[in-house]
Amino acid sequence: MDDTIIALATAVGEASIHVIRLSGMGARDIVEKFFRPKNLKRWDSKENFTLHLGIFLDKNNISDQVLVGRMLAPGSYTGEDVYEINCHGGPLITQNILESCLKAGARLAQPGEFSKRAFLNGKMDLIQAEAVVDLISARTNNAAKLAFTQLNGKLSDKISNLRGKLLDILAFIEAGIDFPEDDVEDLDRISLEKNIEDALQSVEKLITDSKTGKILCEGLKTIIVGKPNVGKSSLLNAILKEDRAIVTNIPGTTRDEIRESIIFAGILMQLVDTAGIRASEDLIEQMGIDRTWRALENADLILLVVEAGCPLESDDIRIIQNYGSRVIVVANKIDLLDQPLLIEPLNGEAWIPLSVTYYKGFDCLEQEIKTRVFSGDLNCLNEPLLSNVRQISALEKSGKVLSDASQALENGFPWDIISIDIRKALQYVSEVTGDNVQEDLLETIFSRFCIGK
Amino acid sequence: MDLDEYFAGKYEVIVVGAGHAGCEAALAAARMGCDTLLITLNLDTVAHMPCNPSLGGPAKGHLIREIDALGGQMAIAGDETSIQVRMLNMGKGPAVQALRIQSDKNAYRNSMLNAILAQPGLTLLQALVERLVTKGGKVCGVVTRTGAKFESESVVLTSGTYLKGKIIIGAAKYEGGPNGQMPSVSLSDELKEMGIELGRFKSGTPPRIHCRNVDFKKFFIQPGDTKIRKLSFMPIKSKFWQDKAEKQIPCWLGYTTCDTHEIIRQNLYRAPMYSGEIKGIGPRYCPSIEDKVVRFAQRDSHQIFLEPEGWESEEFYVAGLSTSMPEEVQIEILRSIPGLERAIMLRPGYAIEYDYVKPYQLSLGLEVRKYPGLFTAGQLNGTSGYEEAAAQGLIAGINAARRVKELDFLIIRRSEGYMGVLLDDLINKGIKEPYRLLTSRAEYRLILRQDNADLRLTEKGREIGLVDDYRWQHFQEKVQKLNKLRKSWGTTILSPQQEDLQLVLQEINSTPLRTGIKIGELLRRPEISLAKIRGILPDLGDYSEEVLEEAEIEIKYTGYIQKQLAEIDRFGKLEEKKLSAEIDYAQIRGLSTEGKLRLAEVQPGNIGQASRITGVSPADISVLLVYLEQKRRTVQNV
């Protein structure tokens, strides 16, 4: 329990301010690596229960103004040194801060881990123990595996592929070590070096890809369409005005057709301005215009607004039939219906019953957008996206130990030493896929090499 | 059936079976001062090697060193009767180097038998144990087939592959133990009746041939090492070659051919492995030749080794040719191998199926948890290999004695020895095939080296009363020397004015010295080794090769060693959080269903062990930690 844990204390992507919490003996050292307090004297005074204004300069030299709260052991929530970084709520900023701290030695907290520490350190009474247990066990047994299967197919292939490479390298070394008199080819340092280099490149590529993931950097290109008077503008205004949606200005954006960048459902969205999605209510009438159709063609997500209970117009049907899984049909004005809405999808589109007036159904809309983005249904991920900080962190650690292996090899260290780093690299990648290392290693050895003297 | 039983005697510890596990168990218990009885089916097969005539190799050699460090017998018997020694994995690093020796089977048996006969407090008896005596849920004796009833406080079962043993050679099958011995049927039923869960495994052995007609010119000679190393930390010479390396006996390497494989394919329908005759699960690391030909169909040759069964033995073991094909096919297979065209088969290879005790029912001290006083060890627990058996036998014998003395069990942790890895894997991970120890199963491999087994374990052996004065003194001398050398290398500074040193550095492309440097620091340079700079160092004649090697390894790999030690330290804390056997896991809120089941099955002794049980998730461990704290506070409040 002496490692330092970290987690986003606020819900992902859904607030204007995020709080990142660290707890553990190393918390102060980690924060100090990046935090430049405005009042250094006060920070150095080690005064307890204080808030400090300053700049957080992350590993990419991107800075954000933050407030850091300090609560020292044993009086803090967990009974350990706790630091809370209050930062602005953009996903890039929070992700950068999290990653910086992880790189500096913090470990992502498991579900319920802050509470667990609080309880174990005597900061919570017995009555609360059950609640702590609930928090912990809410996690599924193989959360890693589940998260992995939810990744976009291309990405999970790439990670599985990387894992296969590492497994092969390790199996080769271990077969030679454990069965020295069997028919296992002799180890050769040059090809091993090549293989490690190759694996290292895969890791680095995966990490870079994950950072340039289109959604994180550019946002989800979204268009809102629908015939007049179905409530497009009010939907848009509701989204824009909603507390949880923040209008941002992403510097360096060059796309001229972009009207608004907002964060909705925790995802950066680019609302595409075609023929005036806000001003003009007669978009459908102009559907013949090439420009509009081109915009639909290029959109990652189409929110097709219709009036609940009314039959679909031919243009609506045409959009659904052409763009299927990219379409979410927002059936507005359900408050006017006497009976539940009957939903019969035509072409893989989703239907969300909603009332803009009474602000109902937005949760479902958010959830649907998240599901579509992260399950890879939306064909917007040209390059794989690794949005999960835990997964990125595991890959980064894997890359680090692979470099160590490379270095050890260069220094002429023997196989048993090199295997230590390679095994670690394999373990980190296996954390992403949720697989077992030991069993798979033996399976690989016995299937690849004819063992049995 | 209605045999009159008679009271035949009372002992403190009874060991059933005198194979590699039984011998270590009995010797350990007796050496720890317990009045011990060792019962075997046949006095002529004490410590018999029914399979290959060799000991050691990666992980197995490590185990033997650990057995020796704790005061066991296997290394001594091995060194005494070796006909060839070979250090394997020489170029692959200090953690995985391991000694493998060829032993004279008969001499090995005699050496072990003599140790047993000479051991005060140990009685040997030939008999077949049919049943265990239990009283109040505790095992307290055994009854033999002839009605002799022996009482004891602990019983160690080491009955190997004898439980419901079934030999299979082609279509021929009969009840039997290994090597023409009789099986033990009633004991297996007895265990089942007691509610102990058994499984069924399969193992096998290759044919043996007479050397008379072998054309050795068609084989590649595999000689012993010129630099002699020993299994034991004690100075023991082979009675055969007396440390004269050139007198060692070689092994021979040859290859199967396309013809061999064709014969096997033609006769596959007669192979019990493929006809469905064999139901027990065999080990993946020790496949039969028919299995290899089927699974690696693209290969047109597999290697085989001819290994002499003894110093002057005419009988050779054909390693790599394990099979249960019909006898006449075995002869055909043998004769298709270049050099064996006229080979005479002395004994056919065979497969053996046998019952084993599923090891999750044991504690880490190898006691059957349901029956205090009953210990099981060796192949009976589903392992394979002489060394794995001996290591378990030693631990079971020690703990059987400690049970008598009402002391806590000796438990070797994964970070302390391969023995710990072996037992921890067996009990917590569960086994699906006969378990063989591998160095890749050890997460702290760099710490568990064969060179430092004594540094890791001899003090423990002394504490429990297994290490005698002679070994203890020998060990302490080594430690003193080692400490002296460590200190010297950590303080002695080499001067840049030392010309011969600069010259050596230049020769091996190492940066010349500008300021003084400690010997230890210089040795840490990747391109430097002790061998390269030994000539220019102050005289090292005072130190044995063993001590020099040890000190060099510690220095060269210090970074990696420190990292592993830190990990051990981190995980070690979980081992200190004890879990009592009374915990009802089904009642703990928040545990996963599988976690509950597995925890109840294995009943781990502490959180560390719990975390290694297959099916117990990290979330389950967190729940357990909260549970323990809850309980601690509830007790406090009362």
C-alpha cells in the first residue's frame, strides 16, 4: 500500500472543472515535478489543508492554470498524503495531467481504492465498510478483458499482434533456457535485437496513434438535420446551453466549415455548419444541393431530428438508408405522445425518444453517442483510438522496459537478465488484453518447439 | 478380508513409500529426532530411478541444490554415484545455469539405502500398506496387508505412481507399478473413501537397449565437462571417477529418420495414445515419440540420446523415444535409427496411468488439510521428476516431524526457493498435467540461483535441526570468506597509475581510468569480467572459485538483483496478513462467486497466497483486506 494512486475524481468529460486526486507517500514528489505554485513560500511551508494556485506544466510542456489542494496524512480522507489538482475540464488537459503523473510514478487507482485505503487506515467507521466493499466489487472480474473487447477492432488486432510478438520472443528465450538439450534453435543476439526493436516500434506507434486519435484531437464531425419545425435549433441550443457542454476553441483548427466545437457526452464534437444548421429551418428542401449531401457524406455522426409519432418523410428515409449506423434518430416531442413510441429501425440506426422542452432523454442520447463511438460502430476512427488512460499507461510502461531490454542486450547481459524485461513488457501488454502470461507462455513453447528429450 | 490385525509398534512418523520423496521424508524426520518408520513395497527398489538415469538440469538442478542446502540427501547420493557431470546453460546467465549429472542407478539406490540404514532413529520395513488408521478425524497409523498395525503421530504418503497403476504397451495392459512392480489398489480406494479427491495422470518411459550391437560411430559423443562441478555444497567425490574428469562416461546423440516416422505413422492405429486406450493426461513437456511425429509432422528427424544406466552397465536408456507402442513396433522403431540397426531391446517402453491426489487439498506444508497428521508428497501429488518428488518429500518429512513436536510448519516462500515455487504452484494454481518445475515458473529467478541456494536456505536448515555441525561449519567458512571478499571489492581502490591495469583495459576496449576506482565498480562495467582482470587484481588465492563466482554475480547483476529484492519486499507484506482456516468465504459480501469457491477450496494461509490462487481476482483481494480490517476492529470493540 505504499505506492501512490491517482484517479480522476470527477466524471469523465462531463464537467467544466476536473479534479484529479493523488494519494500516497509519493504524492507530493509527483505533483512537484509539474506544479509551479504562484506563491512558492506558502507551498513550501507545508501548511496543511490549503489550496494553491499555480501552473501545471505537463510532460508535453502544455500548461494549464490549476488549483492544488493539499491534505496531509493522517488527517486526509485516505489517511495518507492527498493532493487534488483542480484543472480545466477539457479531455486533453485532464488526460495530459493524468499521464504526466503516471509517468512520474503514480499508479491508476482501482475502483474503490481511495475508500479502501481510507477504511484500512481507520478513517471510516465499520458501518461504512459495506459501502467500500460495494465499490470494490462493482468491478467485473475481468475488467481489463472487457475493456479490451470494447476497443475498435483494428486496434485490438494491433495490440494482440504486439502481444504475440512479445510472447514469441519470450518463448524463444525460455525454451532455450528450460530445455537446453532439446531441439531448440540456438539463440542469436542479432535477431533478438531486431525483434525487440520491432516490438518497441509497435508499442510506440500504438501510443502515438492513441494520442492522435481523431476524436481526441479533432472531434467527432456531427451534423444535425431534420425537416422544419421538428426542433433542431432547440436541440442544438439545449446541447449548447446545457451545463455539461462546454464550448471550446481548439487552436489550430483550420476547417472553415466548423461552426462550434463542443464537448458533449464527454466527447469532443465538431458541429458542422452546412447551409446554416442553426439559421435555416428549410434544410430538407435544399437537400438537392450537393454541398449539403457532401456534408452528410463526410459526417461522422448524423443527428436526424424527427417528430415522435409522425411518419418519416422520404428524405429522412433516404438519409437512414444511405448512412445507417452513423445516424441517430432523435424522436423529439415525446411529451406530446399518449402512448410509448414504437421503434422499428430500418438500417442499423439508433432511435432516441426525447423531449427538448421538458429536457428528457438527453441521458440516453449521450449514452448512445458514447456507445457508438467507443464500440467502433462509427466509421470515424481512421487510426485506432486508445482513449483509456489505463491502457495507454500500460503500453507506455511496456515500451519503457523494452528499451531496458534493448539496453541490456547492448551491454552484453545474458539471456536470463534480458528475459526479465521482456517478461515485464509482456505482462504490461497482457494487462491491456486481460490475458494470463504464464499459461500462454508454456502453451507457446510447447506448440512451437518439439520438447521432450 | 477378516484378517486379524496385530499391534506391530508405535513410531512418531511413518513414511509410506521409499522412492525419492519417501527417502528424503524419512531421513529428514529421523534427523530431526523423530522415531521414524519407512515402509516400502520392495527393499530392492529403494530410491529407484524408473525413468532416465540422470538428475538435475534447469530448475531440477536448482531444487537439488536447495535440498542439499537444507540438509537433504539427494545431492550427496548423486555426487557419490555420478558417472558424468555437465553444467547446462553456461552462456545464458547465472540464474539459469544448472548442473545435470548422469548417475549409476544401482549405485544411487545403494548409496541412499546405506544412508537410510545408517540413520539412527530410522527403521526400514518391506510391506504393503493397505489402509490408514484414523481417530477423531486425525490420521494416526497404518495397517499392512499382513495385518500389522503401526501407530504414529504423523503419516507421510509417498506412493508415487503406484496408486491403481496400470501399464500399457500397445494392446497389452495390466495392473502394475513402474518397472515391473506391483501396484497398490486398496490404498487408492481408501483415500477416496476418506473424501480425498483423486485425479488420473499418465506418464511414460522409453525402451532400454543392450549396448553390444550399437554402432557408436554413427552417434555424436556427448562427453562430461572438463571443469568439474558438484550437486552438493559439500566436497563429495564420485566413487567411480574420483574427480578425474577424463574418466567420465559419455552419452551419445543420434537422430530418428523418415523411416522411423513412417513406421510410427503406419502403426498409429495401434498406439494406445491414439486408440483412446489411455485416458489419463500426459505431460506436454515429455511427449511420446508417436506424439512428436504427429504434432510436428513437418520434421523428418528428432534427436535421441543414449544414456548408460550405470558405470559398467551394458544397458542404455534411449532418451527421446518414450513410447507405448506394441513391443514389436518398438523394436522396429529402434532399428530404423542409424547405429541401432541391430539393437537388442532389453525392456520395452511403456505408458503408466495412475491416481494422484489433487494438490489443492494440501496446505503449503504438504499436510492434507482435512486430515491433520497426514502428509502427501512426490508423484502422488501430481508432479513428475525425481527432484520435484525429493523436494516435496523433504518438506513433508520436516513438517511431519514438526507436527509431532507441535511446531509451526516450515514453509518456503516463492522468493526463497524453487521449492516454494513448486508447492505454491501446485496448491494455488491447480494442475492439469503432471507438473514439472521450470525456471520460467519462478518470478524471482535471478534471486533463486543455484550458486546461492546455501545462502538462501542453510540457516533455515540449521534452525530446524537438519543441518549437522560439519555442514554448518563448512557453510560458515564460506560466508566469512564471501563477506571478506565483498568488503575488499567494495573498498579497495585501483589506481590509474597501475600500468598493467590500463593495458588490460585498453585490450578489451574499456575506458581507461582517470581517477581511482573501486574493484567492485570496475567489475560492474559490462565489458569487464573477473576472468579478464584477475591477473592484475591483488591476490585472490585465498578464495575458492565458488566464493569468487558468487561475489562476481552479486556485483555484475546488482541493479537487477536489487529490483527483484524490492519486488519481493513489496509483495512480501501481503504474506504477513494471515487468513484463518475458520473463515467462511461463502459469507463474505462482495467476493466473486468463483473467488468464494476457490478460496474455500484452497483455504489460503495468508493474503499473499490468496492472491495467487487461480480464479481469485484483485478485487477479491481488496474485499478480503477490508474484511480482515472489519474483523480486527470488531474484535477490538468487544
